[in-house]
Amino acid sequence: MHPMLVSTDSSTLKLVQQLCQALDTQGVSYCHWKSNAALDRSARGENDLDLLVSRPDVEQFTAILSRLQFKEARGSATKQVPGILSYYGYDREADKFVHVHTHYQLVLGHDMTKNYHLPIERAFFESAFQDSFFKIPVPELEFIVLVIRLVLKHSTWDAVLGRQAALSRSEQQELEYLQGLIEQARVPRILEQHLPFIGATFFDQCLQTLRPGCSLWTRLKAGQRLQRKLRAHSRRSLTSDVCLKYWRRTLGVYRRYILLCSPRKRLAKGGAIVALVGGDGAGKSTAVDGLYAWLSKFATIKVHLGKPTMSLSTLAIKATSKMCRLAGTFLNGKYSVQAAENKPYGFPGYLQSLRRVCIARDRYRTYARARRFASNGGLVICDRYPVPQITLMDGPQSDSRPNGGRAKWFARFLVQTERTYYQLLRVDPEIAVDRRTDGEEATVRARCQEIYEMDWRQTPAHVINAGRSKAEVLSDLKSIIWAEL
């Protein structure tokens, strides 16, 4: 009888408890196959849940994940491994993501390539016993696989050249922890039954190479020999695997230090645009920042469609307008970025109309960039969004044109061009959230009145009362958005 590794306490996330209970109720054959020395941290959502799932139960397993609102996320093509998938769930009470690292087959090796498949999944399922929440394998089997994993990761030439030969502190602690749990006599029997091509004698040699003081040459010999023994279970040849490691390592350095970017996972269902719409003082920008930080583990960007980044032409026209005002040459009107009055401004003059066209174009370009990002699987958080129901805050501002004159055609062209950009823009986002707030100041009431009094029931928008605390509002936003993604 093996000891329990995790005690039941209030720190275990509710979502993790629901997942484990559902797996047991449905009779899914699975086990938490590695890193069980830190299983308490996994139960708290601080580590991944590394679940090995039996293939006949895959449909039941994925149905359970779907019911609990777990979402599949995929990394770049270089990080995808056959038989290994990632699912993320959101625990609202703890405000934490739960990452279920799902394995349908045991694939081991260096993190860059995961080159070896150990066909001993059945042994894990047959030996698994129930812990406080999770099913876990017998420690002897976990110990054997851990030693193989560590030798493949740290005792090869490319690991030494890449300065990855030393075990990390957590790896050393896990090794010592499992050694304290195992029954030494059971290890040779398990090796003989499930991994006879490795054998007890060579396994002991591999274990010795992981101890402090072992010579580098002994470690490299053991690593090379283990790779030869696992050749029939490799995904690619040894030479190809080494070359691929160096290529991916070089590519990673280039992306991180030259391109200053790091590829993030994208939801398998595709990307989405999340738009926050509300009056002044509703806390849109604060909510956008909070949502962006929350979703930062995925490929996510944030944009401000009300105040887009200005192009060079917009900056030039803005500078010209300021120079004209300084010179005392006002052009028949007053410019405002927002159409914040119920009455139209009238024709503002040619220079200001041209500036409005440029701002409309800047908004459209920002929208097009956001739409492309979402179409490629990314998530976009929008601060404001031009929708047909809102006419006073975001939308065309040139409502009229001069009554006569030779330049009438040009004024008509400017007005029509501005409207055209907004027609191109007005496509409903995948998720729209209207943030109503009670008791606005008198100075912003006029700009909030249209949104506050609008009936959103015929739209896909979710209405949230923003008159509460920031934490409450952000919690509601997270729950709504995660359910819709």
C-alpha cells in the first residue's frame, strides 16, 4: 500500500475537484503520470496537470473538459507533438487558469523535440491507484520513467554543449523524493516486464550518472547508449533530432532577442475580437488592461479603436491645423475627435473634414490589423468599437457640406469617404460587452446617455453594470468572455 501524496484541503481548486470527480464518475481510465512530488501545487493550479488518458476513453474525457469549459490551445507548429494536447480551464473563485497537459501516449525526450515514445501506457493505467483526488501510478514506475527522462534531457552531447547538463533543483528533489517511496525489489521486476530492452543493470548505470560527482564521460556514454536502446521508439533519427534541436534553439534566440517576441498558444477554435463599449467613466481602459493581463498566456493584443495610432498623414494634417489656429485662420468650424453632441456640428471646413477622413482611415487600419490577428487565431481586446447602435461617440462626424461653391464636389467626396470607412468597420465583434455605469458626472452624462438608454436585447452584447468595484466588474467580464471563447 503506497502513501497518499496529497491531502484534501481547501486550497485545491474547485475546478480541479470537479474535473477529478467527473473523471471518476464517468469511469475514465487515466492517471497523473509525472511530477507527483508536487501534486499539491498542481491541485492549487500552480503547476500543470499532466494527465495520461487511455485512448478508448478520449471521447468521454474531451466531453468532460468541454462541459467544464476547458478550451484546447495549440502552440506553434514546432512545439506540437502527436498525442499531446493542452487544455485550459478558468476557475472563477480562485481567478486562476488550470492547464491540463493531456497525454494519449508517453512521449519523452528533450523539450525541444520530444523524440521518444515509451509504449508502456497500459502499465500506468493498470498500476494506478486513487489518491485524494487524482489517480497516480505506483512510485516505482514513475521513478523508472523519471530516470529515463532525465538521462535523455541532461546526459547527451548536445545537452552538454547547450549548458543543460546539470539537473535543476526541482528535478533533483523529485528524484530523491521518489527514491524514498519505492521498493527497490520491485524496480527490476517492472523493468523486466515492461522495458526488457533496458534491463536492471543498465538502469542502475543510468541512475548513477544522475548522482553528484559522476564523471562527464560516464554520463555521456550512458546517454548515448540509452538513445541507441530507444532507437526503435524514436520519432526521428538521432542525427536529425540533434540538428532539429540546434535549429529550434537558434530560432528561439532569434525571435526572443532580435524580433523581441515569443510565440504564444492560440485557441484551437480560432481567435476572437472582444469589444468593450461604454460611456466615459465606465472604466473601459482599466478593464481592457485587466483582460489583457489575464489572457497574456495566449496570443493576445489590445487596441483602442476610439483613439487609434495616428498615421503620418494624420499627424501632418493635425500639425497644419494647429499652425492655422495659431495663425488665427480658423476654417469655418471646430474640430472634435468625438461626435459627442446630439446636434451635428455642420460642415467643419475642408481641413478638418480631411482630418476626420484620416482618423476614420486610421481606425479602419487598426481594425483591419486586429481582424487579421483574430483570423489567425489570436485574441483582440478592443477599447471601444464602432457599432451601428452608437452614433454619438464613434462614427462619422461630417454630417453636412457647404451649400454652394466650386469646391462643393470636394466636400461631398470628403463626407462620403469618411462614411465609407465606417461602413467597412461596422462588423459585429465576436464578443461585445456594454459596460453601463450608474451616476455619471454631469460633464460626461451627455456622452453616456445614448449608451445607457440603449436597448441591447436585440444585439449579441452582454450588459454589465460598471457601477460596482473594479474586481467585481473584471470577474464578471472574465467569466462571460471565457464562456464565449
